Amino acid sequence: MTFLHASEMRGGYGSGADILHGCTLTVQKGEIAVIVGPNGAGKSTAMKAVFGMLNLREGHVHLGGEDITQLSPQERVYKGMGFVPQTHNIFPTMTVRENLEMGAFIRNDDIEETIEQVYELFPAVKDKRNQNAGELSGGQRQQVAVGRALMTQPKLLMLDEPTAGVSPIVMDELFDRIIEVARTGISILMVEQNARQALEIADKGYVLVQGANAYTDTGAALLANPEVRRTFLGG
Amino acid sequence: MDILNALVAFANFVLIPATAYGAQLALGALGVTLIYGVLRFSNFAHGETMSFGAMVVVLVTALFQSWGISLGPLPTALLALPFGIAVTALLLLTTDRVVYKFYRKVKAAPVMLVIVSTGVMFVMNGVVRMVVGTEDRRFADGARFLVNARDFKAWSGLDEGLAIKTTQVITVVVALITVAALFWFLNKTRTGKSMRAFSDNEDLALLSGINPERVVTITWLLVAALATIAGALYGLDKSFKPFIYQQLLLPVFAAAIVGGIGNPLGAIAGGFVIAFSEVTLTYAFKKVITYLSPDSWSPDGLVQLLSTDYKFAVSFAILIIVLLFKPTGLFKGQSI
């Protein structure tokens, strides 16, 4: 059964023009789904639509079989969605540990175990736990941002270009960590600029063009598809 | 050459008054900086909020005195403080619901809120004048001096007397307790951390499930406490004169901005920087220099760099210098 099913989404920001023209995204449990495509294709917009950050004029979003189309982003967090924005995704003047605590703000139970899990997943986060998050390097910040989103124990983790502006080595490491997160049964929906590397770790890839699905296949199949390679992956 | 007498004179006329004044400014600036950090506007009504809080303290103190309640050597006003805070909190929360909430809902630009707060300032100013009038009131009771100039002279055998007013000591002690409690709240409690998170990154705070209206309410409560304490301490130390607080708005804002607006540590540092510059530049150093130099070198003039009438100019000069060279303030605050 499909865990996230966002079907035929149509909409844009505010009362502006439509950016999405019938975009469909599905993610299975524990699966990594990657959205790639040219600049301005509506990749981030599609993810924000799934998270409820723009009004859909058509289409539905189902999470775990429940229709959540009408819910606000905050309400979707309670339903099990975690979102890591592309920028401004940490609390810069708070310590790394406080960032994690704030991530778990909606929980009333003991969060120590989850904090330990995040520390285990990202040893760098543990090392810097008493440092202000704003003082960390780009890659470490992203780890804190992902860790913060994991604190609500989400069932679906959404990442908006998690590797933007980090070095290739850091990117590989971040992708390894994301695979580890997926192995724990968390579904991952990710928008990526580094299409080739992202598709390599993807169970499912979506190529968006002008707000609509152009190609949908497994990551490996998309990488092998000559048409996709020629148009989007630079040969 | 008489270094000891010079030191005592310096402490008596610069060090001690400036420390007390600095603590009062720091508490005022903390309120300004909290509002700026959480509600994201410069609250021009803060001086009047201090005035209102001090007024309630004055009235409750008078009531207690008429009932014969006192704290012995300490001023009765300390007992009245909690009541002043409670009434001021009520005023601020009402103002928020009636005025500011609307502008938050329509996402008004910060500059608009500044103008709105100026309107609130005039209303509060009118309320205070209607309730207690404009005249000067002294409401400090209890022991006037902790260290008396005559006793100090007799004890030390120096020519120069040292006087420490009870209100100066109380100002510093109460300010220390208030600041310690505020920092404990902001850094150790879940609610305090959620306030900092909201100030740091509003969107991410919302995503994390932090309720913005609750953060706003708690901020006003803290501001009510800080403003009332700052206003009452200033009134105790000098006297309660409603229009003085409108003038106090200038050094308070200068302190917040110099320290780095939005940064509580900066507000405290800024308060002392402004207070010490103001007092040092307007103090006549003739006496201190006379003690330090050989007899014949005694200066003819007062060696006062600026007349006390110009003390507000000092805040502005420092403000401009700091903003020119370090736009985010001495400590890293938000740029404005």
C-alpha cells in the first residue's frame, strides 16, 4: 500500500499562476523518492505542496491512507511529516542540542532516546552539541537540520535540496546517512539538484518538467534511460 | 598627590551613580530587545510602559504606607513591585489584544508597528498624567544611605566622603536577580527556549509546533516585569516624574542598539556603556584632578567635557559611532 500518495496536484503560491500542472508523487514505506528536473520545473514547489505550504486548486494528498489535503503544515507535522527546508533550516543562535530539543517541541514524552539516535546517526552533531548551530560548516548545519526534523519521529521525511552548497565528499556522506534513515522504515522524499548522485540512491525517481511528471521510474532505470540522460543528466 | 582621595571622589560621583544608572538602563534595554527579537519592531511605548509600571508601584507604595506596612530599612516599594508588574502585564496584554494583534494578523511592516507603538506611547503617557499628574514624587522610604559620607570620613580619615545610597545598592541587587532569572528562563526552560527559537527563525519555529501567540503573550509578561522593575528602580533612585521616562526612552534604545538589538547580553553591556559614557563625560573632573596633581597644577575650570544638559547627546554620539563601525552592535544582534 502506498504510504504517500499525492495525486494530480495543481496550484501555485497565493493567487498567482499555477506552477504545478497535474503532478503526481507516491512514496512507499522506507523508500527513497527523488524529484529531479531542470531549474524552474517546480521541484521544490511540488514538495511544498505535499507539505501544505501552498493551496492546491486540484488534486489530493494522502498520507498512510488518510486524506490530509486540507491540513496546515503544522497539522501535517503531527500526522508524521518532517520537513527540512533548503535554507534557514536551523536556529542559528541556539546550541545544536537545543535545536534538536526544539525539533521535538510537539512531543511530551522523553526525547533522550531520539536525541541519542540522532547522535548515533550523525557523530558530528554529537561532537558539536554544545556549540551554536550558526557557527557550524554547511555540511554540519544540514546534519543538524535533518536531525531536527527526525526529532518528531516522522514517518515521511522531506528534504529540499539537502546537498545545496556542500562539497562532493560531504554530499556522499549525507546521502549515506539518508539511506540509513530510510532503512529504519522512514520514507524519504527529496528534491535534488545533483540529479545523477541522487538517482543512484533513489528507489524511485521523478523527473518534473514545467510542473508535470515527465518521467517516472526507478532511480537506476532513469539513469539508464538515454532520453533522460541526454536531456537532464548531461549525457 | 592624593590617589586615595581621588579614587573616592571618582567612585562617589562617577562609578557608583553610573553603575546604578547602567543597571536601570540595562533592564529597560532588555525589554526593548525582547520585543524586537520576538515581535520584530522597536517599541517606542517602552519608556511610557516603564512610567506606567513605576506609577502603579508609587500608588501601591502609598497605599501600603497608609496601612502602616513597611520593610524597615528597605523601601516599601519593593513590596509593591509585584503588584506593579501584574497591573502593567494586564495593560500590555490588553494593548496587544486591542492594537498589536491586528497588525500581526495583517503582517504589517515593522516600520508601521513603530508608528503604531508611538500612538500607544501617547495614550499611555496621557493615562499616566491623568492618574497621577505631572509633578515630581519621592516614594523612597527606609534608610537613605548604606554608607554615609560623614561616617565614611570619620572611619577612613580621608578628606573625601563616600556615600552609597540604599536605592543604588537595591538597584544593583534587584537588577542582578532579575537578569539572572531572565537568563535562566531563556536558556533553561522549554518555554524560554521556544521564545529564542521563535526569535531566531520564525518559520522553522512554526514548523516545529511552537505556538506563536503563546510566545507573544509570554514576551509581554516578561516585558511588563522588566519595564516595571526598571521604571520603579529609576524612580526610587532619582524621583518619579512622568515625563522623565519619555526622555529615558532615548538612552534605553541607544543601549539596546549599541549592545546589538535582539541580543539580551548586548542590552546589558549597552546599558553600562551608555551610562558610564554619559556620567563620565558630564562629570566635572576638577576635584579628581586636583587630588592627583601637584598643588599649583589645580585646573581653573571645572574640567567638565559636556554640560549635563547635553547628556542625551552622548547616547546619540555613541549610537552613531557604533552603528558606523559595527552595524549589528557590540554583541552580535540583528541589523536594523
